[in-house]
Amino acid sequence: MNKSIIILLYSIILFSCGNMNKRGDADFDQFTKTFVNDLWMQYPNWATGMGYHKYDSILQIPNAAKDKSDLEFAKRYLDSLEGFDFEKLTPTHQTDYLLIKNNLTATSFYSNEFKSGEWDASSYNFGGTLFELTNYKEASTEQIIENINKFLSKTPEYYTTAKENLKNPTLEHTALAIDQLAGTISMLREGEIKQLFTKNNADTKILESSAVAIEGFVAHLSDLKMQMDSGKMKAKDFRIGKELHSKKFDFEIQSSFNAESMYENAKKRKQTLTAEMFDIATKLWPKYMPNIVIEKDSLLRIKAVIDAVAMQHCKREDFQKEIERQIPILTKFVSENNLVTMDPTKPLVVRKEPEWMAGVAGASISSPGPYDKNGNTYYNVGSLAKYTPEGAESYLREYNNFTLQILNIHEAIPGHYVQLVHSNKTPSLIQSIFQNGAFNEGWALYAERMMMEEGFDKNTSINPSAMPDEMWLMYYKFHLRGVCNTILDYSIHSLGMKKEEALQIMMNEAFQEKSEAEGKWKRATLTQVQLCSYFTGFYEIYNFRDKVKKKQGDKFQIKAFNDKLLSFGSPPVKYIEKMFGE
Ligand code: ZN
Ligand code: ZN
């Protein structure tokens, strides 16, 4: 026998022995329990953010030892995963397995290749975690203050390390960090944390010394920024480049498509949408501009009709009231048309955006985490109070009578809020920890489309006279924004697109207001990949539904499909396809 055959035989024997001893479903739940406990010990600040408060008093120093320990943690658990016989696990456990594996594999990508700690100054801000320390409902105030004291005792060391780590900063993240850290300093000197301490007669020395340490870091950043602004120091390009972008896309989006093919899909989708909008604009032109000769240029024609339709909007002081008015109407439509199961025991609370949130007008959903499943879900509505009259008018035209309905569908019913209520019912802790952003955003975009297809365009309960053409036009514009997010993110980070070209696409080809386009540009410079989640998630969910529809034929029921789709929590669509059983 030659040597290689012996080795081959030997490895077959080893392999089959290994297989016989491999663990199965019975052990998997215990394994994930241990894993999650260890995960929170390894990442205490992430735990706090998820509403798990056992390690609240720990502020971890982002040094080389921490990096090494994270990599060891990942290796240890990747090895334990190898001990399971994947093929024999139930589909839910298989999904948990793959989500854990993806997360652990990403550890070495982020610490060895991506290395954002070297260039992203804004990653050194614990303001959000600090705020979460005050949300520990089961703890006494004394306990919370003690946690904050211990946590903040590490502030000076934390910022000394941050300064050392930041070798190659980008201008954009440095400017962001300077802005955001001012908020954290104010939290310590007069905001929530200071108030908590003074109300309880606690010693505030630690708050001031922490504020001073953060100020020292901010001074360092301001100096770096000045050098970058004046050209004395070369700033790192915020663009991460094609290779890192495509890898980050795979880890974060977890799609069956890669970044490049989604970029191609998005470009095709944009063309289709423009053609649809052109037809509607042509039809609506005489209604809105009866005495004006129709515009020949197709993009200008669409733009002119959008601008005319957008004049129909609510009053500045009625914005939040109008949102509150629409929520029960949307709920009724969803129930009457049998679209998806709603849970009346988990109502949505519409509120003015809290002060510590971004402070710019907008809308978002805050949902309870996996450790606080009975908490409220909030619909945060940005205030228009700080807007100039012109700014408010531009904002209200953007969220005109038609678009505001689409926004409420996206954020609330049956969009994010409904999806997150369903997601919170999944028994898999792993799936609620590793929520897939592309599924969440994809569902919201899918919900918009589904509502339109199911007759919401002709609904008269919000707008007394149904105007389906206007509804579709504004729906397409809203959807086009999500599609362009993918095009921009990919073009900017992988193809080096410049600001002028990006604004050109957004304003002239996607019909966005200048302020909106500027805001999106800024977001694209500060984040990577996240903007791809909207269209990628939509594309996969919508195509999957088509597949199921074709297969089930007459038996297909939209509510049954939607409920089942939402029953798996929020994993990547490609795993849902496996678990769905179609
Ligand atoms: Zn107006
Ligand atoms: Zn969304």
C-alpha cells in the first residue's frame, strides 16, 4: 500500500469515528444556552445593549488583549460547533448553527482585515451603553449608580487606548465622533446621568473626571481634524473598497446573492420603476397642469408631476396627529383583508422622538429586545419644531398625503412593528440576538408592495377620494429610494463614486429633495453595506413569495404565507426558504 492510501484510509476511519460521536439535537439547546452566557461575558457592552444587565458594570478596554481574547473565543466555539452533526439537526437548530458560525467567522474578518478601530473615531463612544445602564428595571437605583461608577472608572484608560488605536482616521468619522461625544459629555455634566446622581445625592466626582477624559480625546480628534482639513495630514478614504465591501456584505446581509449581483439587480429594478413612473406621470399631467404643454424629457416629466402631487400634505402642527389617526385605519385594513395576523395585546405607542435620539425629524420604531419581550413598541416621530418654515414645507412635501401612508405602512402596519411583534414570539434566542437587518428592512419594503397589490391604493378611509395613480406614483418613488440605497452604497464603496455623481442620481433620477440627498450621502460615507439591506431583503422575499405562489397555485393564501414567513424570527431569507417546507 502506498503512503497516501494509508493516510486516506486512516482519515476515513477517523472521520467515521468522529461522526459516530457527533452530538445532535438533544445537546444543541444546552450548547446554545452556554454559548449565549459566554457571549455576554465576552461582550458585556453588547449584552447591555440587548437588555441583559448582568455585566453592566464592565467597560471593556479595546486593546490587543481584548482582540486576542475575542479571537480565542471565536475559535473555541467554532471548534465546538464542529462537534455537531449538522445534517441531523432540526431546521431551526441548523439555522441557529449557521447564524452562530457566521458571527464567529466574522470575528477574525473584523479584527484582522476590517479594523475599523484604526480609522473610525466614532466607534469610541459608550454614550448609548451608558444610557442603557439606567434601563436596568430589576435593579435598585443604588445598584445602577454603583454600576455606573465602576463602568466609568475605566474611562481614562479607555480613551488612552482609543487614542493609540486610531492610527489612520477618516475625516468623516472623526467629525462625527466630535459631534457625538459632545452629547455623551453633556449626559455626564447635565443630562440623564448627572440628574440621576444628584437626585439620589450620589457623589458626582466620577462623572466630572470621565467628562474630562472624553474632552481630552475630543481635543485630540479636533487636532487631527484640523490637520486633515488643512492637508497637513492625509485622511484615510472613507470608502472601504471592493474587496472589504463584498466580504462585509456576505457577513452582514447573508444573502444568496453577492454584492455585485445585487448592484446589477438594483440597476435593472431602477429602470423598470422609472418606466412605470413615466406612464403614470403622463396620465396625471393634464390633471395637475392642464394649461402647460407636456414636458418632453422623461425624467423632468416625472419630477414635475411628483412636485405637483406633493403639494397635498398635512399642516406642520398636525404631523404627529395625522400619523396617530392612520394607525387604526391601517390595522383595520390589514384585518379586513386577511393579510397578516395582528396581536391586539401588543399595541403600538406613537410618541414624540425622545431627546437623546438623533434629534432630526424622521420616523423609527423602538421595539423591546429578547430580554424584555413584554415591553412597549414605540413609533418615534421626529419633531418639526426646529425647522424653518421652508425646511418644514420641504419635509411635509416629502411626506405628503400619499407618501405618509407608505411611511406608516413601512414603519408600523404591517411593516416593522408587525414583523417585530411576530419575531419576538420565536423561541430561538439565537435568532432574536442575530437578527438579520436585510430581513427586517426587506419585510418592510415587501409590506408596502403587498398593501398596494391588495387594494390599499384604492382605499378611501385615509384619503376620502381614492387616488390610486397618485398612490402608485409616490409608492414607486419611495421604493426607488430603497433601490438606490443599494446602487449608491455599492458605487461609492466599491467603484469610488464621487459626491456630485451620487447627488445627481438621487436628485435627478430618484427625484429626491436636496436635503434628503445630502443626508443620504453623509450616511453612505459613515456606514458600509447597511444601505444594501433594504432592496436585497425585498428582492429575496418577493421572489420567494412568487415561487411559493406558483407552486401552491389556487391554494395560495396571502395571510398563511405572511404568518409563516414571520414565524421564524428574523433570520436571513435564504434560511427561511429551507425551513419553510415548500
Ligand atoms: Zn405646502
Ligand atoms: Zn425600515
